[in-house]
Amino acid sequence: MVVGDIATGTEVLIIGGGPGGYVAAIRAGQLGLDVTLVEKDAYGGTCLNDGCIPSKALIHGTNLAHEVNNAEEMGIHARADVDLKGLVGWKDGVVDQLTSGVEKLCKANGVNLVEGRAELVDEKTARVAHGGEGQGSETIEFEHAIVATGSRPIQLPGLEFDGEHILSSKDVLALDELPESMVVVGGGYIGMELSTVLAKLGCEVTVVEMLDDILPGYQEDVKRIVRGRAEELGIDFHFGEAAQGWEEVGGNAHITTETEDGETFEYDAEKVLVAVGRQAVTDTVAPEEAGLEPNDAGFLETDHQARTDVEHIFAVGDVAGEPMLA
């Protein structure tokens, strides 16, 4: 224990308040266990705050606008004037309602909520650093622990996120002005969802994918339908190209790609979304201090009961591997 620490104890310590962590916390509380849930950012995790829910909310809003703008064959002649800032504000309201609901559910089931970043000290102890100057830290001793720290977007060398030209999915979901053009690096489900949202709002979208089709891992009939509908929206696809780097030219992002044969291509866009997948977040929790070692893919391996190699420590959600979906 460091000087200034507050020492507490709990039967079940859960690190991470996303769909894996908060559901585990609520269930453990319902079973009468003493539960402590530590979250460093926002309850609900990526899914509720920066992923599935806000993405689906924007899809719903842009679908409405797109239907209005394409209803001439029904005798309806109208144009939807989309205020992106207002649409994002509505999306944020949806998110706030759900995340506050998660917090209330946890409290209603007796879960002790702690805000801060938790890391393992050993196989029975964690230290939580509280945010803000002078907030200090506390040491929590536990009988069982659940690591549910989720995942983050993968950054490509040479295309690191800067929040201005090179964007993550989180950045795109928070845009309050529609860019005239965007290159989307990656044709997976995240790239395709956000590509269609942007295209329906009138953004010129180019998708660059290093494989020979979109949606790797999905069946061909699904790929065909999604690709066909995207092309109807004017989305331009370029397959077999890997993004290599970028530079700013005239206020835009000038991106370079390369094929396996060494052929290079160049694209210009106001913004670039890099959506090439996600990686498990294990570095913040110091798993090695408790005897845990992520595998070569970066995940904490578990058995059929979600136990790690340390019997009383479990791992759930994205941090435990595929499928990385809530």
C-alpha cells in the first residue's frame, strides 16, 4: 500500500463498466455478493458511449432523412435539411439516458461504483487511481475479480489518430459538421456502418480495403447486399490496397495506398476514418502483476466459465477475444 491510500475490501471486484462488466456486477449483486465496479471513463463502455448505440442512433436518423429525400416515386417531394449538430445532440441524449440507466440499475442492486483507473497489484489486490488533482487512490482487496476492460480502435503506423484529419470511429460519431469528403480505411462492420451514415448525409465516401471484399468473416450473401446498397449511395470501393501514410495538402488529407504488387494510389479527402479493427485493452490493468499474460493476439484467454489461468480471476467481453461485439 502506498502512503495516502485508502484500503477497502470486496468479494467481487469488476474492472470495466461496459456490457460485460455492468451485467456481471448487477447479477453478482442480485446473488447477494459484495460487489465493487470500477470504471475510468463512462458507464456502459464503448457500446453505449462510442460504438453500437450512437452508431445505430445516427443510422436511424440518417435513414429518415434519406427516405424523405428519395420518396418522389411515392409522390412525396421534399428535402430533409439535416442539422448534424442537432442530430448528434439527439444521439448524445439517447446515450445519456441509457448510461444513466446503467448506473441506476447498478446502484439498485447494491453495486459499489468507483470512478477511476484500476490496475492489479497482485492476484488478490488492485489499486484504483482516482481522476482529478488531489483525488488520490485506494487499494481494494478482493476474493474474485472480473477483468472487463474492453477494446480500443487499432491505430495504423503512419495514420495515427489526431482528431482533426485522421479520425477514429469515436471521432466520427462526435462530428458536428459534415465533411465534404472522407476516405474510410477498412471495410469491416464499423467502416461500413459509418460510411453509409456519411453517404446518406451527402458526404463523398471512398472505402479503401486491403482485402478483396468488405466485411471479412461474413457470408457472401451478406457482403453482396451491403456492398450493393453502399454502391447505390455512391460509395466508391478500392480493394487490395493497404494504407501507407498521409500528408496534409491544401487543408485536406492526402493518403497513399499500396497493393501487394507494389503499385501505389493516392486519394484526397477532407477527413480520413481509420476503422481497421479493435484491440483488447490490457495495458491499463497490469495483468502480469497477477500472473496473467495476454496471448499473441493480445487477449486474456479463458475457459468455458470465463476463468483465466488464475482461478479466481475472470475475463469477459472484448478483452477475452472474438467475437468483439456486445
